[in-house]
Amino acid sequence: MAENCTTEMKGSMTSADVLNNYTIEEINTDVLIVGGGMVGCGAAFEIKKWAPKDMKITMIEKASIERSGAVAMGLSAINTYLGDNTPEDYVKHVANDLMGIVREDLIYDTGRHVDSTVQLFEKFGLPIFKEDEEDTRSIAEGARPLRAGRWQIMIHGESYKVLVAEAARKALGEENILERVFITELLMDEKHENRVAGAIGFSLREAKIYIFKAKSVIMACGGTVNVFRPRSQAEGMGRTWYAIWNAGSTYAMGYQAGAEMTTMENRFVPNRFKDGYGPVGAWFTLFKSRVLNAHGEDYMQKWGHMLKDYAPYGLAKVPATCLWNHVMLKDWMEGNGPFYMNTSGAIKTLFETLPEKRKKSLEADAWEDFLDMTVAQAGLWAAMDIDPAETNSEVMPTEPYFLGSHSGACGMWVSGPEDIAPKEYQWGYNRMTTVNGLFTGGDGVGASGHKFSSGSYVEGRIAAKSAVRFVLDDSGYTPTVHTDNKTLAEKIYGPMITFEKFKGYSTEPNVNPNYIRPRLYLFRLNKLMDEYVAGTSTFYRTSEANLLRGLDLLNRLKEDASKLAASNLHELMRAWENYHRSIVGELHLRHVLFREETRYPGFYYRTDHPNLDEQNWKLFVNSKLNKATGQPELFKKPYIELVPKN
């Protein structure tokens, strides 16, 4: 690259700048960590404890690890802390919330380690609310954290990710962290079948392609947002519930490498403050608020009898999350919307019994819940002249998201812990996928949700330890990857080459018969997924006929992926992100088509198979890419109960 290229130019290099000046750098490492969110930072913090001093560890992040991942803006609660609960209790809780389809071995493994990790966060400097506000002890020393529910504890978490990132940097060393680098795909070894050998990607700040050759890879790029058309459109499109930069790269790259996927039919449709996507959990659990319909009725009490149709998941003390949506949607269809969180009534009721000092701290906690997590919600309230202490706000289910760390279960099929996992679920290294040497955690691990931030960090630590062991067990291995530099550059920079070739064909660069820009590609994906694969416009309903039509349109979109065009490095990243999103969209569609029941009512409905079918479908739906045909193969895997539920 030219020496006189300025910093400003690096951040917005045009396609012409890049194509005329790019270089290719090859980096050899032992363990490659892809992604700097909670999983990646957990892996970075833990790995040096187990790795020999001469083992090279490299972390790649497309942004900056201080503000990357789902915890980027901050968090007001740690949602997985067991305390007085047991790992068995935790397994039962997660299994019920995910309608029975979970890997109990993985959940138990996370549960038995998560409290020590939360205590570690407090050592990093994370302020944790205490039941006794005057208690200066840490929770490790015996102080009791303030609960917002059975599993949640409240925190001052605006700088949560910053603290975790600082620990990762110190543990790994600045020289081993590359930021502003986007990974496009994993590389497979040419001499060893089904073994990962590295990854390739490009810099977002300069004209450079990176080839990473690695003996093991930890894939940790988060879940997926914006596969479906969001409720907030146009200038509000950036307001999504989950981290908007999560593009499904974990799932897409793992699947393309040959990893077996599981539970990709699952999706999470959170019930959130409408348009601002602000969290409702603290209002339910800490402030004891309720959501009421337009007539002031509690829809859960009104239609609660519907839950018996989904036993045992609807009859638990806390019904499965999807069933809360199911009952709300019933009330909506009866014409009783919109729905409002009774924020004013909840605060008024609480204030009647609290001392003045606690009133002030509670009000501060209520606002911090949004300023830590969803600043856009507070901004929306200000723009609409709403004070939640006086005016109630609309609540509505959002568009669907794909993730494996919240009330979702998408991800890869991974090996479980040696001491717990049945032989059918265990093949040697904890959290290793079915691709040798490829590990994952958090959103990447399928069928084991409700990890949230703390559990995801735990899985990063577990994956790190396993990856080191994997490398040491095969110390004579050297990655063999053949790369033709010209072909490699043409593939990665393909959208830029297309743009430069055809940009003069039309006077409007966004309208050109020879290419499609990433934003318009995304809109096409959003529209077809929304209308045919049970998005908000159909009230989460689909059928075989709709899914097949959606698949036809998705195949046409995939054909046009080769015509994506990018005018600068940022747009090139968007092109690759949206391509990854389309892969995830297809996986989800095919899984929903394969599972002939409605397993997650309230998240989606198969109108041609409207019931829960425990007899035939109490099992996992898995898939794997057939590299010869380029198509996914779907199949069933048995569900094995380890913790009795009665």
C-alpha cells in the first residue's frame, strides 16, 4: 500500500484504492480466536494458563474488543448466576424454557462453572448490586447479590465489556490481537480430511488480505440479526434488540467448513418495548410490573388456560418464553391490542411502601436499565415526551433472531464434557464441533441456551482449554493450505472488482443491471424471510407451501450473491456479512420445513402442523453441508435425558 495513504483514507478506502494497492500477509499461529465478544475474551483470558510459553495465540476482531459483541453497549444484569440453585435446577429451567429440546450435558457443564466466572468479573472491577447496600464485601466473600429473578443479579454494567476486554488484552498481549479485520471463511487442511487449518479475511482499514494458518480455531462471532425484516424501518433500522453487527458469521463459516448444525429451526422473538427495543426483564422481575392489553386486562390471566395444550412446558411455575408470546398473540388476534407495560402503576405501587432513599435509588436503577443496555429506548421516550413513571409504553414481540446464548438454541453440534456427556454426545474435546480442531462457545454452541454473558464467557474458557489440549495432543501437525494469491484476492475483493467494472454503466450507482449493492441484497433477504418464513408481517405463521416458495426466492437471491458490489472497505464488509446472513436464513428455512410440528408457538407456527408432537419430534434436527452437492442434508438426532424433570 502507498506510504502516503492517510489515516482517514485507511478508514474509507475506495475499491480503486484497494485493488491498486493491496498486499497479502500470512500469519502462522497455533490457536486462532475469531471474534472478541464474551466468548473470545473468555478464551483469551483463560488460554495462557494452559498453553506452553512458546504456543502462539492470535485473536481477530472485526471491530474493537472493548465494544464488540452483544454486551457492547453495556448490560444491567447478569442473567445466569446460580447462587443457591444447583446445576440440576439450571438444566430443568433451560430445558423447560426451550420446549424440551436441549443438550443437558452442556447446560450442566456451564452451570457448574458459571458462578466462579461471575466472581471473577467482580475482581475485574464490575460493580454488582448487593441485597445490603452497605455491604462492602464481594460475592466471593459472602455478600449476597441483589436478585432480579431466580437466575439474574443486577449490576452497574455500562463498562462491563470494557473490563472483560482489558483482562483479555493483558492476558494475551497487544501484539497477539488484530482488530478491524473481517474473516470471510475458514480454511480446511489439504492433507487431513475434516480438519480446520486456519482462516482468511481482510483489513477494514488498509488494503491487506490476511491468511491465517492455525492448528486450532475457536469460532466466536456471535448470533444473527437482520435476517428478517425488522419492525423498525428506514432511519430506525439500526434499532434492533440483539447486537446489530452480529451477521451470522459463526453459523455460516462453521457450516461451510462442514460442521454439523443443530436446532437451527429455533429462533428467539423477544417481547420488548416497541420500536426502541428496550429490555422488559427488570420491569417484570425487579419492579413487579405487568403488561396489559388496550382494555387494561392481563392477557396471561385471560388466556392462561391455553398453556395446558403445551404441557409440561406451559404448566411450569414460569412457562416457556415462547408461550408468553403465544398468549399475547392470541389476545392481539382477538382485537385487544395494543399492549402496554404498566410502568407508571408499578412505580407508584412500589413507592407507596419504600423509604425515600430507596425510592431515589430504585428510580435510578430503572433508568440505568436502559442507559446501560438500550440507549435508543431512552432517546425514543425523550422524543415522544414519555416519562415511564407517568405514561405507559407499548410492548410487542420483535422480529426473529438466531442465537444460542439467550432464549434461543441455534448453533453447532459440539462434543460434551467427558465426565457427563453420553457417548453419543462426546467425541474427545469439550466444545469441539464435528470438524477436527474447530471449537466454539456462546451463540456458536447449539441446543444449550440461557448462557447469556456469564455462561458465554465460561464456554470461551472451556473452549480455550480444550483447544490447547487438542494442539498438544498432535504436536507434530503442521497446517497444509494451498492458496493461490490471485484467486484468493479475486474472491475476497470480488464485490469491489464488480463495482469498478460496472460503476460507469449507470448515473445512479445504486441502480445498475450488472450488480446489487449490499443494502439492497439485505432488503431482499429481509422481505422473503419475513413474508414466507414466519416474520412479523404474517404474525410468525408459515406452512410447507410458503417455505418452498421462500426457498425458491432464496435460491435466486443466492445466485445474485456473485453480483454483490462494494465501493469501499466498509461496504465490502457489509457484502460479506449479508452473504453470511443469507446462509443462515436458508439453514433456518430448511430446518423449519423439516420439523413437521409447531415446537415453539409464539416464536413461529407451522399452520399445516399446528400442534406440539412429543411422540415424533422430541429430538434434535441436525444438518450438514454436502460439499459434493453444495446442499444441506437434514437428519434427526436422539434426545437423551440426563436430569429427571419430575
